[in-house]
Amino acid sequence: MELICSRPHKQIYRRGGDKIKLFSAEAHPADVLEEALNVELAQEAGLPVPPLHEVTKIDGQWAILQDFIEGETLQWHMEQDPARLAEWLALFVAVQTRVHAAQAPRLRRQKDQLHRGISASGLDATTRYELHIRLDAMPAHLKVCHGDFVPSNVLLRGGEAWIIDWAHVTQGNASADAANTYLSLLRQGGEPLAAAYLAQYCEQSDTARQYLQKWVPIIAAAHLSYCPPQERSFFLGFCGGIV
């Protein structure tokens, strides 16, 4: 197998025409099986997902096997051809809005997941209460929300986009998903990229910027329940002033 990339809890390999996501020995079987189910549900919803072949074990570690898609990520294109950044962002948002146009009724509910994240955020009780109240007041939709929609999770092959990494997908509010992308781009790429994304998303989806920004503290608080310690201060910065 050819190692493609390595992350703290998983490695991605290529073996012939297959992509193998090999999970660490500590991976919970339920999480692996849920991710495989997410892939199938997203594909059933008509989204461009590399087809799933099987869930198996390799040397005692859980693995998900899918088609290997030849191509480069949008992240790579943005870095290699920054003069076309506006074009790449427009394509990125077009793919995301395509995801949001789909429905998959068997996916877990976004609000349930966000409430759990807020409860486990480590924030003080008053702030958690206000965040729970704000989340309850937000419109409940049933749109497919990728949960980690960033340029490195969109592959381009011959002008066709494929979406990978469906571990965090839910059904819920598209603006919450966009707020999550905004925070990811702000943390990884800085303010200019995040601001350009926000403007492009609001234009393509006809969403008010003020409405989308109401989701930012909620999403940031949910991240606090699982983010690495070195990222905690970043997300805490968006949780102030709630009360």
C-alpha cells in the first residue's frame, strides 16, 4: 500500500484503484461503521462521493475502502494558482450549496450534536445556557451538512468535483455548516480567505451575513468539546459576549 497522508488517528493509503482509510487501534467500531453509513447515505442522496467497497480490518485495525479518485484537492489548486482564488472559491461554494440542496433523512440531527458539544464545551453554566437557548431558537432544517467542508476535502478530476471525509455529516441548517467552514478557513487560512468565502457563500445562497454569523458562537462552542488544547483559545474567542 502507498501512504498518501497521515493524521493523528488515521492514515490514508492507495492500493490499486482503492483508497484505504486505516484507523488507529483506539478507534471505536461504532464511529467507523457510522462513517461508512454516512458515505452510503450521501451517495444515495445523489452527492459526488467516492463509492464505498467495504468495511474491514487490516492487521487488527478498522479500515474503510472506497474508490481512489485521481486528482488534486481544491486546497492544492488554491495554493498552486492563487491568481484564480476567486474562481476556486466560487466552485467551492457551488459544491457546498449542492450538498445543502440534498436530503438524507437517516443522518443524525445537527442540533442534537451541537447541544452535546455545548454541554461538553467546558464553558461556564451561564454561557452554556445562553448558547443552548440560542441554538433552540435557530431554524431547524433537514439539509445535508458535511460538517468538515474545507478545500482539502474537495477533489477535482477533469473539472468534476468529488467530496471526501464524511465522518461529521449531519442533517440540519446549511448556515451552521457554512459557519463551521468559515471558522475552519479563518483558523487555517486567515481573515482574507475566510472573509472572501463568507461573501461568496452569502451571495450564492442568498443568505444574510448577520444570520450566518449568529451561528458562529454556537459552532465555536461545540468545537471546544473535542478540539486540541492548542486550538482552544481560538474557539473561546468567539464564545464571549453571549450573555
